[in-house]
Amino acid sequence: GGTRMRPLRGLALAGGALVCCLGQGWGSLRGEGLDLPQLRNESEGERRQLRAPARCVDQPPQRILIFTAQKTGGGLLTSCLGQYPRTVTLDLYPGKLGPAAGQLPGPMSAFQIFARKNMKEYEKTHKDLKKEELFKVLGDKYFGMPPHEQAPWKEKEAESAKPENKVMSVVKACTNPWTLGWQYMSTLEPDAKILMVRHPAHVVKALSGKKGDQTEPLSDKAAKVLSKKLRQLEGAFVRRDKLFNITIFYEDLIMNQPQVASSLAKIGFCPRTATEMLTFSKHSKEDLVNFNLQECDWCERTKWKEWDAKGTPTKIVVSSHFVDTRPSKEDRMLAEKACPEMSRYYASKFPKL
């Protein structure tokens, strides 16, 4: 209280309070009031340096949903948020609904801690019982203990409720023909919702498997599936102010990180913390996967089934080469047809793409 902070250059500080968004429909309504600073021209060597005040307090949400499309940098943003201490990061396979809110880590009761600690042993000694029946056996065991035997578990319960032991969860979901955005919101019950977008013509180029100047027409079936994914992203984009707390642009994540830090501050991250997260220096993807398996029972059961558990020990590297290639005329035509509002927005604010 009363501490003055030096503002970031080009970074508007925002309070930690979350903006509550209603999960309204995903109809294709016209967006208005769209605005974003001009994309930096990297060839001019004007990379903006991240700066942050020396002191601030984090008040991050417990559950974050990132809604995006494939090849938009959503995985990179997920890894960025995973740099925050004690964070579960899930990159869901397209169409997989993911965990409900109660299946993600949170403060646990003494019995829950006892059950988690002893479940695997009981599964070996009671192979004929289903999981629900095992919980009953464990419950009879725990609640039949005298108070002095329950005391250590009560201490662990108090320990799990401390703020420093809180686990944040980040779930990334992509547009797909099978599961809609509101279904992810209803299941996860996120405390904050992030829309992640990228120039739609670049998304078309990436999803169609085109490299360099080599272009091959998509099959009719592939083009229809791709168009459906993009239309879902378009519907989210034009209603982003009502559906999401913040919108993050892939181009900013790569080349204008102070803008991203400013956006993350709006959902409770201290600007200094957001600045550090954007360096990707604390945790590799392997670290993130290992933490998932250590802290999240649902994650351990569903790895490779519902979420991508691939982890590498090398540092996560951010590069601008993905925005340097130019989409073909066919790419732009498909993107403009599926995402008219987003295409107009990018043509106005990011004309060099």
C-alpha cells in the first residue's frame, strides 16, 4: 500500500481484478471497436525491451482457459503461463473436452490427501474392487482412525490450503468440428478466459502444410474442415469483448511482448511476473509435463489420451520466422471467406503481414 511503481515503457499497468464474462453464444455477430497498436517491423531492429517495476503482487486466477485454433501459438502461450510457479498446463487434443473444474488440483481435505497417498497400494491389494468401492474402503479406514492418527493428515490439509501451495491450471482448447467453445467453458468453469488469435491467412498456410512458396490446393474435405475451424475462431473473435477477459495476438507474443505483459496484468499477474514468464527461462516442456503428472491425478490417467504429454528438456525458444513467410493468394482467399472480420482487422492493423 502506498508503494509507487515505475510504469513500463509502452505497458499500461492494470489491476489484478478479473473481469467476469458470461458464456454467451458463439454466433457470428459483427465486431466493433477493434484496435491494436501497429505491429513492429523487426527488420528495423526496434525490438522493445521488457521492463517491470521492482515490486508488485500476483493475484492470478486458479483456472485459465485458452481458446484458440491450431497453429496460432496457443501452445507457446500455454508454456508461457506454465512459467508461473506450481502450474498445471494441458494442451488438449482437438475434440477432447478436458477435465472438469473438480478434477484439477486444488486445496484438499485430510481424507483426500490420505486417499491419494494410499490409492495405488489399495488398488494392488483389492484388485476386484472398482474405484468407487476403493474410496469407500479408504473412507472406512480413515474415519475409523483415532484423532491422534488423523492429526498428521489434518496438518497436511492445512498446509495444502496455504497460498504458496496453490496450483494454477491452464487448459488450451482448439476449435474443432466436434466440441464448441461454450462446452469447454461449461466444463472447466474457468476463472479467466483468453482468446489467442493469429493472422488467419498464416493459419491457413500452416494448417495446409505449405512450406515456403510451394503451394498445393487442399482437398475439398480438408478445406471444409479447415473453414469450419476458422469460422469458430471468427465467431469468438467478433465477440471477444463479451466472451473473454483478454485477447492475445500471436504476433504480439513473438514481437511485442510488453503488450502481452499488459494483457496478462489485466487477469491478475504482476507486470514483473508477466515479464519474467515471457522469457521462458524457468521451465522446459519436460518440466511442465512432469509437474502435471506429479500434481494432477486426472492428468496422469489421461496423458496421450486427452492431452499432449510430449516434453523436451531444452529451453523454449521464441522466434519470429513463423511470421516472416508470406501466405499465397489462395491462402488469403480461404481466410477472407472464413474470417472476414479478422481478415479486415489484420489488413488494417498488421498490413505488413
